[in-house]
Amino acid sequence: MLGRKTLEERVQVMMMCLEELVPKDHLVRKMDRLLVLGFVYEILEDTNCEDNGRPSIDHIVILKLALIKNMFGIRSVRRTLEEPM
């Protein structure tokens, strides 16, 4: 039987702390502590346009996402984002 839910019944809010999502001893945390990627901003400085187009995703976020994807053998970025750590 198909039931109908009110708006109040459908809306669920889940509060999560990012620190709780990844265990303290996970490889991703160790990698994050060791990698110094500030130089990426200087290298890619000329590729950004200040007044044209939509805001970009942070270059370091994309680089870390690619590293995680390849390190764990995940085939797609979407699956990488869905993967529980």
C-alpha cells in the first residue's frame, strides 16, 4: 500500500561532525598530515579567472580526491565521494 507522508515526516536533518566520519588512525588522515600542497595554488594561479564564470572547486580538494581515488582503486569520482572511510 502506498502511503503519503506529510512534509514534516519526509524532512530529516542529520547533524554530523566531519571529525567523526573518518577514524583517527585512517590512512587518509596520515596522508593529509604529510602532504604539503600549498605550492599547487602558485602553479595554477594563471588558470583562474577572477571575474568570469562560476567559482571553481579548490584545486587541492580535486588533487586529494584524485589521490584517494587511485590509492584505494576506486573507479569513479562519484563512487569515491560515496565511499565510507
